[in-house]
Amino acid sequence: MSIDWTALGQVTAVSIGVTVAVVVVFALGVLGLARFEGAREEGGGTSALGVTQAGLCFLACAAVVAYGIYLIVPQFH
């Protein structure tokens, strides 16, 4: 049995990179929701930018999760 250490390192690096990216995008989505709530509490209108930002960020996170499930489950191929 031999281990391809280069391939293992590449998988590890990509996994860490994607994990950090998803966490950052999710945090930006939470920031968008906070902007929306802040605008609503101030008595002004709603912040369409905040809602749009949150929606796009959460949609991107859901897409990454769905793609991961697609890669894992062999019946989807």
C-alpha cells in the first residue's frame, strides 16, 4: 500500500480553502441580514441591498453544500 502524499496534500489544501471561503460567504450573508435589521429598527425603510446580499450569500452556501452532496452520493451520477 502506498500513499500519494502530493494528492493528499492537494485535497487537504482545497478542503481548507473551500471551508474558509464558505464561512466567509456565510458571514457576509449574516452581515446583510444585520444591515436589514438595522435599517428596519431605525425606522427607515428596508435595506434592499442587505436582503439581496444575504440572499445571494446564503444561496451560494446552499449551492456549495448541494454540490458536495452530489459528489458524495453515487446515485446522483
